[in-house]
Amino acid sequence: MFVGVDIGGTKVAAGLVDMYGEISTPVRLPMVSHDSAEAGLSAVLQAIAQVISQGDAQVSGIGICSPGPLDPATGIILNPPNLPCWRNFPLAEAVQKVHRVPVQVDNDANAAALAEARWGAGRGYPSVFYATIGTGIGTGIIFDGHIFHGRTGAAGEGGHVSIDYRGPLCGCGKPGCIEVLASGTAIAKRARQKIVAGGKSSMLGLAGGNLDAVNGEIVGEGFAAGDPLATEILTEAADMIALWLGNMIDLLDPHVIVIGGGAAALLRPLFEHMRQRIPKLTVNPRSVEVPIVSSRYGADSGIAGGAALCT
Amino acid sequence: MFVGVDIGGTKVAAGLVDMYGEISTPVRLPMVSHDSAEAGLSAVLQAIAQVISQGDAQVSGIGICSPGPLDPATGIILNPPNLPCWRNFPLAEAVQKVHRVPVQVDNDANAAALAEARWGAGRGYPSVFYATIGTGIGTGIIFDGHIFHGRTGAAGEGGHVSIDYRGPLCGCGKPGCIEVLASGTAIAKRARQKIVAGGKSSMLGLAGGNLDAVNGEIVGEGFAAGDPLATEILTEAADMIALWLGNMIDLLDPHVIVIGGGAAALLRPLFEHMRQRIPKLTVNPRSVEVPIVSSRYGADSGIAGGAALCT
């Protein structure tokens, strides 16, 4: 059994994961890291201790998804904007000192990609391109059962591949990243903009007349109800993601594309539309063969991902 | 010694290549493939025979750059638009039958990337991203001394990574590929368009008043002479290539970027400009460290590349 730990800006989740990728005894604690590195570490150690005591299992490794940037080779957190107290913090070493088992650290999208390759929708495929579409867009690349880390551990940042060099600026400072164009946040923002611009839509009513409440879920409800504006917005997002996935296929030619994340459900009805677009958006003559599938793991992808780092 | 062979639409070039990547006894014959697969094969075999007899060397392998798509695992040419007679043609097998040494086949950019990694500007780096900027833009990815082929052999088509999802259609049918935006062809076309649109420039004079003669070289001459329109066009192209290379760094995090091809000379004065842009066009906090260097091989990259396939 492994312990998988998923550290967010406000919470830390952890669970036991078995050799089939099944999660048990999940716990969730607040992440209190604003005061000091030790306070953040303490929350992580407490979550791990709770999981181990509740699960009453022999644990052979601990894997942690942490906000980056980080160095997966050493388990050192470099300078995370969402956890400033952890600047140059040796997280793997600190946890290993307490629990005396191997500790691995990586970012959440890389770890979740590995969990999908080991136990999930990417199982059995030699290479996996994984994308998690939520507030942002994260990606991970798996080659032959290993996370592709590149030179510095920072490879696989497909969410910051730009498909619009003159496009809107992403939070990262670069124009036209797929994240700023087609994440859940971007989809909801575009819906609000189009409603403000006078687009007729049932979405405002679904949000109780409150424009600020028009979020990704409301767009999804509108789409399911046949709302033309919601359909237009989601189809645009699916077309952008299809072009971006076409880029990934032409560059990486993976065996499978796995899509997860909170906003993936929004786009799932459009997966077939995306599949049909991709042959027109690739030079790879066999791009049509690449399956585009939904991830096994949902909100618990970080727990499974952490554990997968131990395998 | 290896024989490297470079097959183009109209010519076949070949040469002997030693273990240091030095090319000797180069030959160049017309490629006559429009009649039959055998005529094309005959030109290739003749070029190889000439190289071997002139070089008077023991040859331990033959490597061939061929127009694709092709299957590098089997050496079968699939359905090349520029060599229609070679549809499903087992090129490696046909050459091996005659010369009785191992024969490898790959596309020119992959092979040239490998030659740079073995013997050229990428030597000593564990991973190499190679781009050849000429009539089109081709790329090759080298990981740990091997061409990255992906699932079907069609990986590494970075020239067809789009950075403008609403952009002009590339020859491949996809909008906004870097090839249609910043190849030598694209640069020359933009120069002619801007001149027609009334842009003041010395380039038309440099081309003897003939608009059709405004090509990449003329743009380069204009830039060298300080022509503002030529400077604007090349800076735009360099900015687009910098964003595209930023995408490659965020996805692949390579140890070095090697740039070759006929139009690379045009952009060389702007390499420093590109290097300065890249940190703003990547989330990788160490992107500034990635060297961007000129290739060792020029017009003979296909010969060196072919030979590198044998190593």
C-alpha cells in the first residue's frame, strides 16, 4: 500500500492506494501554510498519519502532489506562488525523516497522468498524453511508464502551449495559452462576456439572474438544455482543444489521450466532435486512431497520482 | 564509414560519412521517379554505387532521408505526395538486397536532428530539439541519442504545431502552423504583400524591380542594409518562432535547440532577440538556460543525417 497526498493552496487530501489504484481511507485537512514552512509541513504529516492509522496498513511509500515549481529529482519545492512559505523547501526529505519510507514529489498533472497510465484510462498504452481541464489546464506526458520530465523537471507544461500568438495574456504572462482560452475559467468568462454583450441565453436564468454566478456548470446546464449561446461557447472551446490536441499528436504521436479535470465533464459531449476534427488538424496520417478517453480519476486524481509516484 | 543518402523531389545526393561526421565524395544525381518506382530506386542505387566506388571504402551501413510519410521501423515509404510512384514502396529492403549492409530510412528533419546530436551543434546534450527553417519548417526530437518517433513514426512534426488557431491555412490544411507563418516561403510572401500594400522598402530595388524576385535572400539583404520593412518582417518572424520555441520548451524542456535550414541564416542576427523573448514566453523558470545554436550542417544535412541513422 502507498499513501498518496494531494496538496492544494487551501487543503491537503490523502489516502491509501493499493496496487490496483483503489483509494481507501481518504482524509482532508485544511492547509495552513501562510505562517511558516513548518505549519504547512505539519498539515501534510498530520494527513499522512491519519491515513496510516485509519488504514492500519503497511505502507511502502509516500507520494506527494505539490504546487510547483519543484524539482521531482530531489523533492525540493522551489518557489511556489501559492505556497510562498515553501520556497526552496525540501519536502520529500522532511516527510521521509518522519515516516522512514521512500517519498516522491511531483506536480499534480504529472502525477495524475502517471496514475492514469498505471491504473486508469491510459493503462496498457506505451505513451499517454494526459490533460486535466479545470480552473486551469495541466498536462502530463508518460513514456514507457515514466513521467517525461525533460531537462529540469519542468517538461509537460502543455497547458501553456500557445495556439494564439496574438491572443489574450495567460496568467503566466504568455499570449494565447490553451489555459487562457479553453479552461473552465475561460469558458465561464466567455459566457459572461457574451451575455453582457447582449447574447440571448437561458444561462442567466439558470444562474438566478446573477451574472457572476454564470460558471462552467451553468454553461454545461445550458448546453444540455440546448441553449444556442452555451453550445456556441462549448463548441468553440472544443475546437480550440482539438487544434491543441492536434499539435500534441503531431509533436508527440501518443498512444492515447486521457482527459480529466472538473471541466472535462463539460466537454465530454463534444469528445466525438473533437475526434472528428483532429484528422483535419494534424499531418499525422494515423491521428484518427488515437483514442480520446475520459480519466478514471476525478477529484481524487491527486491522491492516486501521489501513490503512482511510488510505483 | 557510412553512406548517407538524401532524396529530394528532383535530386538525390549522397556521400561517405566517417565516424566524426565528416562528409567526403559527395555526389548529386537527378531524381527520376515520375515514371516508376524502379526508376527512382535506380537513381538512388546509382548514387550509392558512385559514392562507394569513388570513396573506395568499406561501408558498414546506408542511411537514407526520404520524403515521407514513411515508416522508419520497416523502411517502407507510405504515400509521399512528392514521389507518388513510391506508394508503399519497401525502400530499405530494396537497397539492402543490392548492397548487403543494414539500411535505415527516415525523414530528413529527423535524420538531420540525429546528425546534429551525434556530430554537430547538439553533441553532448542528452536531448535536442532541432528545427530546419527553409521552404518549410521541419523538426526532429532526439532523446538520449535516439530519434523520438512516437506511436507510428510520425512524431516530431513541430513545423505543423499551430500558434494561430484562426490563422492562414498551411499546405497541410491546418490553420496557423509555424511553417505557414515563419518559413522562408512565408517570410518572402509577407515581404511581397507589404510591398504591394505600399510599404516603402529598398527590397524591390534589390530585386531589380521585380516583385516576384523578392525572396528570403532579398529580405535578408534588406535587413542587413537596415531596411525598416525587412527589419519589421524578420522581427515578426523571429517573435513567432520565439513563441513557438517557448511552446517546445514548456512541453519538451530540451537541453539544446539547434536551428538549421536555408532560411536560418536570415534569422541568425535575431537569435539573441529570440533568446531574450523566450523567458517571457515560457512557464519553465529555467528556460533562459536553453542554448539556441546554429546547426553544423547546411545543405548537406541530409547526407549527414542519413549516415547518422546508421550509428
